[in-house]
Amino acid sequence: MEKLTILVVDDESINIQIISEILTDVYNIKIAKNGESGYEAYEKYSPALIISDINMPILNGIEMVSKIRQKDQNTKVIFTTSHSDLDYLLQSSSLKLIKYILKPIKREELLEAVNIAVEELQKYKIVSSHILQLDKEYVWDFKTLNLMKSDQAISLTPTERKILNYLFSNVGSMVTYDDILYEAWEDYDMPSKQTLKTMITNLRKKIPENIIHNIYGIGYKILTTS
């Protein structure tokens, strides 16, 4: 089985060394020494998990992850931090963190946090930062916005791509009708909820069964299958 890729971002070499030594036998470790190079490494390697310091030069950890979250809600993130960084964490409530770890980094605490992240990745079958495994045949590619069945692209309209990308970016969470409408259409061109429901009905014919679940009167929830 291919190793999951973990990106470690820290401006202190000793922290990179500690984390790498703990994880390198099990995971494919990539490193970067500030938020800017960390973002470049994220785009290059598509890691499933990022372990990042917060207080770094050029681009701090929160700024880096905020930039990533503009297009990717699936990559898991663990922050490492000193006590003096705790105020920063108030800014990170919307970044979907797995956990933050206080320095100095302890082996047991790091492994516990990584295991939580890996369990969540396996639960929702996210095999990298940009590939979501829907079932044994179907995958969604967040970079190309392609729905693939056995390596063959399924025909989708631009609006269908926007809808699916938003739904799959929130796998396991409930999304409302209004959430989808505002994501997929401009204000001046927004259709009715009934039109959206009709489009979802048509999309269900293109994806595996039991992926899109109705939440009566509210919206939908995405659950992948085995």
C-alpha cells in the first residue's frame, strides 16, 4: 500500500527532525521551512496531512492554512505551537484542525494526533488532498473537478461540477439548499430550490447510489460507501 504523504512545515530544523524521525517509517514525509514554501510544497505533493508550526517567517501557519482552505477543505491539519502562540488559535476556528500540539513535541501526543487524522481520512476515503474515493469505481478529483469511473471521466455541466465539488468538499457534513445555491450560482442568476432539487436528482444518476442523502427540509449530506 502506498504511504500517505505528510507535509511538515516548521522554521526550526530540530522540530522537523523530531517529527520526521517519529513518522518516517510509516509515512512519506515532505518538509518546508516557512509558510510560503509550505504552500508551494502543498501544491507540489498534495499531502493528506499537514503538520505545521504557527509562528513562522514570510507566511505563518494560520495564513498558510487559510490560503489552502480557500480551495481545499479535505487536507487534515495539525498545528504545533508554543504557549505564546495560543492567541493565534483563536483565529483558526474555521480551519478544520485535527488538533494542536504544544512544544516540545512528545512522541505519544504526536502519534495520537496523526492517528486521529488518518482515521478520519480512511473514514471518508480521502486518499490525498485532491482525490476523494466515492466507492470502488468512482473518484472525485478536486483539482480538475472531474468525476471518474474506472479512469473514465463522467460528463458534467459546469454547474454540476460546482455542485459536486461543494458537496464533496463537505463530506460527512450537512449542507443546506442555500449553501449550495450561493456556491454554484451568482446572486442575479440563482434558481429556485426546486430547480436545485431537480439537478440533484439528475446528479444522483451519475454517481454511486446512496452518496447524497436527503436532510428533509434543510439540504443534503454526503456519505461515501465501502
